[in-house]
Amino acid sequence: MLKLALLDDYARVALKSADWSVLKGKAEITVFDRHLSEDEAAALLRPFDVLCTIRERMSIPRSLFQHLPNLKLVTIIGMSLPNLDLAAATEHGVIVAHSNFANPIFANIASATPELTWGLMIATVRHLGVEMRLMREGGWQSTVGSILAGRTLGLLGLGRIGKRMAAYGRAFGMNVIAWSQNLTEETAASVGARRVEKDDLFRQADVLSIHLVLSDRTRGLVTGRELALMKPDAYLINTSRGPIVVEADLLDALRSGRIAGAGIDVFDDEPPAADHPFRTMDNVVVTPHLGYVTHETMTAFYTDTLDAVVAFANGAPIRVANPAVLEHPKQRSAR
């Protein structure tokens, strides 16, 4: 009987999002509905054979693998998990099973993040966070928002999500400009955007929305220098990854009024501390990394995860991110 842990199920939807009954008699399932620190994880997860993760919610470094002697399988959503030490997994005989994006269940979830981004953008430029709080406290209207039509939407990144954002911008009557390291004028024009240089993106945008993958070359890409180029009545939206923006520099820009406000869905550390400044600033709208979190997306994620666990439990072929692990004594003895 496998001991299986479903990690970071904040909204308590894991057991509803896939038919886990197919593991009856093969696995004992435990749901963890809160984030575990590494010390907590080392103690609480020690008995488990299988850990099922959701995106980057749980970090699994080498130091954690050392405390999980029974662990044989970790499932991840995507082809890799930036905060999982794949070499350490291999050395400890732990299979890392990645997603099967050829599965049709993934076909209809591409709109989740851009739709959330657009909602966050409207909430930010119309100060919905402050106004909702005041209404709940018995107050009334206190701010004046901005119209998006006729304004300039700057897209830092024009990939899959950025292209959808360009379409939304055009539908709202916005002028769309974009920049990324490899973006060409032709690619930008094909989605109704205009390619500009990086500094011009920050200078011209009334709303600047970030849509880059976190990597060595994008980490810390937006610093105080770039924020200082922005208009004082401009807004920054980040639904990509927190570390793309130097958080301390963004806090300085917001506190000093160098930019008007920000909509933030992602953070350097998730969840952020209870006393994190973003939680209480009136010119910031914050959401708890909701970009991909929809019923449709979570169904796709957990169905794909379940497929991998079932294959592992049945000794069937599995999608392995670290194939060398199959020669580890722990995996050979399991087979």
C-alpha cells in the first residue's frame, strides 16, 4: 500500500478534481491543505512513498530529500520544477514524473492566467481593493480610477500568455507595445502589437504587464532603474513570477509614488509573510497566485497527476524527468 501525499491543496479541491477511487487498495491518500515549511515537511512527509506537487508551491531541495527515506515518486506539473533538485532526486532513487501535455485535458486551460491578469488590471486601475474594503467597513466611494481605452498597454514578454493579452488590449481599445529579448517586429505585428526597446516599453506604458518565464536571464530583470522610467500615473501588473521584479525596488517605487500602483499575484516567497507590506498598501491589489487556479486547470493538473501515480502503482511505463533514476537500487527493487 503506497502512502501518497497531496501537497499544498489550499482550496481543498484535490480529491474532487480527479477520480482517486481508482487507487483504492493501492494507495493511502493524505491531503495537506496548508503550506509546509521545510522543517515541517521533513517531519510530516517522512513516511510517504509518493508526493504530488502543484506547480512551485512546494520546494524540494537536496536537504529535504535527505529526510525522506521512503520517497520513491514525486509528480510535477510541467516538464520541470525550478525549486526541485532533480540531481538530488536521482541520487536518492526518487522518480520525478512530469506532465503529459499531449493529453487533451490540457487543451482548454490556456486562458486561465490571461483572464486573471486582465481582471487584476481592471481592479488595479479602478482601485477595487480599497473600495471593496471601504464598502465592507460601512464606507463609500473614495478614489477615482482610469479608463483603459486609448491608453498604452506594455507587455514584457509576448509568448503564449502575452499574445492573449495583446488581443484583450486591442479589444479594450488600447495601444499595445511589447518587448522581450528575442521578440521581432514581425512577431509583434502578427498579434497587433508594436515592438519597442526595453526602456521605451517602461517609458511609454500606462499599464505594464509581465509575461516572462522565470529563468537566469529574467530573474531581477525589473529593477529600480526600469521602474524609474515609468510614468508616475502608470501601473505594473505581475502574474508571472515574483523574482522577475526586484521586490525591494518595487516597494520603494510604490511607497514614494514613482508609480501609481501595482497588481500583484506572485511573490518572492509564497505564501508571503503575514506582515508583508503588499498586504496593506492601498495602491496595491494583491491576489494569492490565482493565475492558473481555476476548476478546469485543477482538474487537468490532478487528472494528469493521477495518471502518473496509477502507472507507477501498476508498474507501467511512466513519464520520467530523470530517467537515470530507473537504475537506482531503490527503483530496481521496487520493480
